[in-house]
Amino acid sequence: MSEINGKRGVLARAFDILGCFTGGEPERSVADICAVTDLPPATVHRMLATLSEHGAIERTGRGRYRLGPRLWRLGHGVPDIRLLRDCARPALVDLHASTRLPVALATREGDRLHIIDKIAGRATVRVWEQLGSPALDEHPAGLVLLAWGRDPDRRPASRPLRSEEQFAWRQTLAQVRQIGFAHSPTGAQHTSPLVWAAAPVFAEDQTVSTCVMIGGRRGQHPPISLGRQARATARDISAGLRAGLEEPAFGRTHA
């Protein structure tokens, strides 16, 4: 029994280390990993050596570590993920080609947004660095995932919401579900240079775990227009998922 518990402990530590590389931190130093996991340096060094041996982690030339190609291959071999990728990639490429804007497929990881796949030109690479891993309730893509989530009335928050806040939260998500997408606020008081919009991708069973998101510049790209484009692309992907491996109809104009 102690041997089994020991193996479980090793696996838990391995997943704790792997979890450090998600979101906006693709590379980590040993000190970073120790700080995030609360594991001692000797344990981290030992675990990294084992994970590197099996291709789950690789060391960069700067003495830092990142996820290895074996995890990528394993993840893309999962049937549902493979089908999602096969359906989503062509649609995302079409959306980017028609708009020249950064587009992505996103999901949730805990209470934060996680980018699964993204397409952007060289001029917009910094957009993803600036985005990072925002809290779900701080980004239109997160609002979409929450609006169609299992518990849409629960808002990720560090404190309990007052009754009036809870009512406003329900109203916000109801509006997202009504129009079929979420977008950055449009009021004059909002000065962020970037605007975003997102729309849900429905699986065959009508559940939502991913969404299409598209970004633009405030004043140049109306968020509502971006939302309609995201919604059209998300519908194409949803149709492809319902049809299995059949190619969805990507030919219509994204408007």
C-alpha cells in the first residue's frame, strides 16, 4: 500500500510541475517551478530529469524548461481533440485570411482562459503575449464559456457577490446567450487599445467547452462586428463536429 501511495505522490508532483507551463509562461526556471509548486529544488531537479528523459519536458539553451513534443503528440491523439482540431483549424484560417486579425480557439482551465490554438500574422504576435491567461469573467471569451457552462450563475470571484451584483451577473450572461456572442465593452470610458469578441462552439451533445475568439483595435474594428464574425466561424466548427469528420461548409462570408 505504501508503494502505491508513493507512486501516486510521484504522479501528483509530476502533474504539478507540468501544470507550471500553462498559460502565459511557456518556459520556467527551476526557481520558478519551486516557487509555484512548493517543492524543494532537489525534488524538482529529479522530476525534471525524469520528465525530460521521457520527452514530456525539454531544456532550452537558457537553462530553462518547457513542455516537450511528446505531450503535444499525446494530446493531439485524443479523439475528441483531434476532431476539434480538424474541424476548427480550416475555419480559423479562413477567418484570419478574411480579416487579417488574430483569431484563436480557447477553453477554460480552472477559472482562467486557456488558448488551445491561435492564428496571427507576425505583426500581431505580441497580442497573445499581452493577453496572457485572464480570469474568465474579465474577457469576452471567458464570458462565453461561463454563459454556456455547467453553473452559469456562479461567477469566479474572490468574495461572495451581493444580491444586486448577482442579478447584474445573471443579466450579463443572459444577454450573451441571447445574441450568441460576447464582446468587449463599447462605451467611451473604455480606453483599452484592444477589443475582443468570442462565440461558443457546440459539441455534438450541445455542450460548450471551447469558443472562437477574434481580436481587433478599438476605433478600427467594431466589437459587435467582430462578434458576428466569431459567431459565424463557431457555427461552422459546430456543424463540422456534428457531422463527424465531414468537412464543414466554410465557404460563406463571415459577417
